[in-house]
Amino acid sequence: MSELPFNAVLVANRGEIAVRVLTAAREAGLRGVAVYSDADAKALHVEIADEAIHLPGKTLAETYLNSDAIIAAAQSSGTQAIHPGYGFLSERADFASAVKQSGLVWIGPPPEAISTMGDKISARLKMMESGVPVIPGEELSVPDGADHLGQLAACAARVGYPLLLKASAGGGGKGMRAVSEPKMLRTEYEAASREASAAFGDGTIYVERLLVGARHIEVQVLADSHGNCIHLNERDCSLQRRHQKVIEEAPSPVVNAELRDAMGAAAVRAAKAVEYEGAGTVEFLLSDRGDFFFLEMNTRLQVEHPVTEMITGIDLVLKQFEVAAGMPLGLNQSDIGITGHSMEARIYAEDPSKGFLPAIGDLAMWRAPAGPGIRVDTGVREGDSVTVDFDPMLAKLVVHAPSRTAAARRLHNALSDLRALGVTTNIGFLRQMAMHPDFVSGSITTDYLDSTDISEFAEPEIDPASLVAIAAAASRFGLDRVGAGGDGELIDEHTGHAGDPFRTLSRSFP
């Protein structure tokens, strides 16, 4: 039996985050309800749910973005609460309001907080009022018939180069362009505005000073409805490409106790400014001079939340359940410590050698690593198809170790033990990155990958058809794990003998 006042939760999402929340619900004694589209009829989150409800329709707008259908699914299943996960409807204030108005429990922050922090302009103003440092910048909203290029140029001149064009209504790297000199301004602005309109239905662009050589530091906060708010230390997300995070870690290798306290206090002020409730993340840019600036607040659970859980021992999803139920945090700031170091690598079906283009195919083999300090959050299993319908993230590989050096080594070894055959992935790239001197030194900044020739991280490509043949052979001969022989051929680690299907192939699969 659950100690919470509701006994069932519907997860308005799919993939690994749906699996994560459904698992947490089970551990909390709650009945977990999933929703699914036609494409997800045989998905893992559907399989593990206590009940799964089909969302009719073919498009995202008809299924996972259909708030009416999701609320109806919750009501028909007798579910009392809805957890949005991340992405999809998680930061839609209108969805949060609709859930609450329907009499269901919304496992997330107040709609007003989502609305304020979801718009970069209102968020910036609120932070300035609250004494949280912000990056110089301003909104560019050009009325019809106005001097479009003139206002753009004047705005850019006030902010200063290099600058960043950002979609006011969005995030996740969409509608974002860096501009280093005036002659690039018009082209990049038009591209950013088009992408913002397509992704968020709003082409409004925000112009912001671009901090070169900065680090991306985010602070996890927890707040309840009783006025309590604390931070759970920081995560470093500086290793990213085109504003998409690649490897995250906690704590940051460059944040000392004094800076941690200052950033944590600023994050708490930001959360309190919008009367936040639940789990949220305040993101900052840390300059090479040691000063930090508010970037944005994510009013939801973050993809990289596991690294915070690993170093604090706090289950963030369980805390979301408790806060939504009206319970106090039961934690003070002094209760929050740091134990060891944690890293998370995002496993994608994508081809690093082709600009990280998404890849599709069937997972002919999927073998997740296991062992002390290793956690794999995933929404796939062997035999699943990777399609163009959804984001190509396959899993999050999370490690925890006593020190940062040990964590990097454990991440490298776990990536080496991860087997994904039948579809091209970024596993080889991540493994190379985990032990690269620049990463191990902790010196990487947000512009590192975008200014580095990543061919140095390349590994031998293997024809996808060969991968399927390897997987079939492995299954036939009962090879659950394979490792590298001294000459590069693969051997069965149980028998020590090489088989022809594995000969001359490198240990690292794409």
C-alpha cells in the first residue's frame, strides 16, 4: 500500500522516462498507467505498466500531445494523478491547468510557474527582480511593416558580438544560432526564426550575449507547498554539441564549495520567485572569470537527473510524488551532501561520422552493462525497432564511483560492455570521449565539440548487415558477452575461443 493519498499515476509520456516513472510508482506502492500510440503498441513502457491505454491517431498531435485524450485516459482508468515526464506536454502550462481543473493531481509545478519560466523574456525579468544575475540581452519582436533589419542590427549592436539568437518560447537547442559578426546576422536570424516557428509555433527571437569558453552548470532544486525550498548541488553539462548535452556529471569539476553555495542560493531565489513546487532545474552559464549568469529554468524533471540522485541518494521522482500529494519535503539544506562522483552518457541511435544524423534499424542485439555503480535507464530492449517517429535516444548509461577519475574509468568500461547491434549508435564516440585527456582533465567548455574535429574520436565502421549477422551468430552460439582478442578479433569471454562471425571486427560496435 502506498502512503500517498492517491493510489495510481498515469505517465503522459513514452520511452525511458515513462519506464523510469512507472518503476518509481511501483516502488511507491502506486498503480502505474501508461498511454501509447500505434507505434508504441509493443514498447517496453507498455509492457511494464499495470494498465496501458491506447491513444488513437497517427500523429503526435493526436496522441502524446493530445491533452484531452490523456486526461480522458486517466479518468477512464481511475487514475488520480498525472506525471508528464519531460518533453511533450511537460512544460505546457495549459496542460497543467487542464489536469488540475479536471480534478486530477498534477505532478509538477504550478501552471503559473511553468508559464513565467517557459518564456525567456518573462523569466529574465523575474530573475532581475529577484537579484539573480542574467546575461545581457533583449527580445527582438518586429511588428509587421517595421524596419526589420534595422531593428535587428540595432538590437545586436546593443547586446554586442559574439551573440546568440534564441527562440523565446523554446529550448533544447531548437531555434538557436550563434553569430560572431554582423554579416552573418540576417541569415542566422531568419533560420532561427523559421526553426522556432516550426518547433514552438512562435518565431519570436531573443538576442543574448554569447559567452565564449563558458561552462554549463545547472542546479537541481526541490520545493514544496509549505514554503520549503532547497538545492541538491550542481550538475556540469558542458560537454555538448549544438546545445545538446552529451555527457553530464555531478558534481562539477570546477565548482568549489563557495561557488556551489552562491549558485545554489541563486537557484533557490529563482524557484521562490515563481512560488515553485516540485523538482526543477535552474541553469547557469559560468564564465572563465568565475562569474555566473541565469540561462533558463526547466520546470520539469531533467534527462540527467540520475547523476544528482547518485551523489545525494535522493529519489527525485518519489519526491515529486510526495510534493504533489501536499507533503512537506522532509529535508533541510544541511541534509544534502555529496557522495562520490556520477556521470551520465546519452546513448543515441545516430552516426557521429555523419554529423550525428539519426539512425534507424532493428536492435538485433541489446546487452546492457551491469555491476557496482552502473545504472541503465532505457525504454528499449532487444528486438525493438528504432524509427523516425521519435527521438533517437536509446538509453542513459549512468555510473557512480568514489572519485571523478574512477567515474570516468567506470563510464568507459561500461560503454565498452554495452552491446547494441543492428543500428548505428554513438557508443564508440562516447567511449573515446570518456577517456579523452581533455574530458578527464575537466577542462571542457560548451564550445568544445563544436570547435573540435571529432574525427579523432572515430572508430571503424561496420556494415549494418554485418551487425545483424553478428547478432544472429551470437544468439545461435549462446554468446551473451563478447570481448576483444589481442589481434582485434572477438572472443567468447566464457570459453576463450573466437568464432568466425566475429573475426577481424573491432571490439567497439558503432
